[in-house]
Amino acid sequence: MTSAGFTALIDVSRETSARLETYLALLMRWQRAINLVGPATLADPWRRHILDSAQLLRHLPREADAIYDLGSGAGLPGLVLAIMGRTDIHLVESDQRKVQFLQEVVRTLDLRVEVHAERIEKLPAGCAGVVTARALAPLPRLLALAAPLLRADTLCLFLKGRSASDELTEARKCWRMSAESFPSLSDPSASVLKLWDIASAPLHRQ
């Protein structure tokens, strides 16, 4: 996929497309020194990274605040959402080399983004209005990481691969939630999981 192919699917301005190009150029440059993404994915970065992240926009409520991107890594999806105009985005990453990359992109593109150079467990309780994550952990573990951050109205948007359905089944053994699954625009075998009303489920006694 090219930038033109991306803009045919996702309506963005010429300026936004140019800023995404700048982000990808920085990603390619830094990738030579640190492993930000799987090397094979850089053969098709507009589909594998930009489209994959940008598809979350349609699921984000317009009024959503405090969007926390957990294990942000290369800033996917958080940086892409910020470049496309979303504000109040928080990137959470404990790897200091990746943090330096995130801060460089934020400075270069003058983004309204806060980078948290710490572990997820150190974040304040109930801080998130939206939680996003991509390739961070299986869903049961991901919910355990996110749970302390959730408010009553928090929405979770997780980009998941072909195991999404199995992960959701496994997670329901420990968690109660409302859930919707949407086909991914970037990979026909992948899904976007939209979760809300999340609470730990009582253990069943034998």
C-alpha cells in the first residue's frame, strides 16, 4: 500500500499525509539502531502500521479524553491518532530507547502528546478514558494491566490478530465485559476489539 492507497481508504488532508510520511521516515531511520517494529513489516508500512492504527479513529468517541496507549513502542497506534488530530493522548513505554524515539517524533511534529517513561503499573488509578494497545499481551493479561486505569466509562480498543476470538473466550473466564469485534481494515485475519463495562468476574467455586 502507498500513501495514496491509504488516503483512498482514510480521508485525511494533504498536510496530515505529509506528517505521516515524516513519521515513517523517522521510524525507518531509528529502526536501524533499535528494533521498533518487526523488520518484515517495513516492506508495507502504510498498511501494516499507518492503516492498522488509523482504523481506530472510527471507533473513538468524538468527546473521548485521556487516551492511554499502553506499551506504545513505536507509537502505534497512539502517535498515528495524534498526527490525525486526536488530542489528550498519553504514550506509555518503559523502554528508554523507544521513549527517546517517541519524544523525537513528538518534538519534530509538535504533537500534543504526553510520553510516560514508566511501567503501566506506575500510572495513577482511574486515569484513562480510553485505553489502546497493539501487540502488547494476550487479552487476559492485557485486561489485568489495564484494569487499575479504568473508570466506569472507560472504552478499550485493542488491535488483535487471528487469535482474537480465542483470547476473548479465555478473558471471559476472569472478566465480565461488553464486547464488539470488528474486522481489521489492514489484515483480513485480524480484528479490532472494542470493550467496555469491564469488571473482574468472581471465581466459580467447584
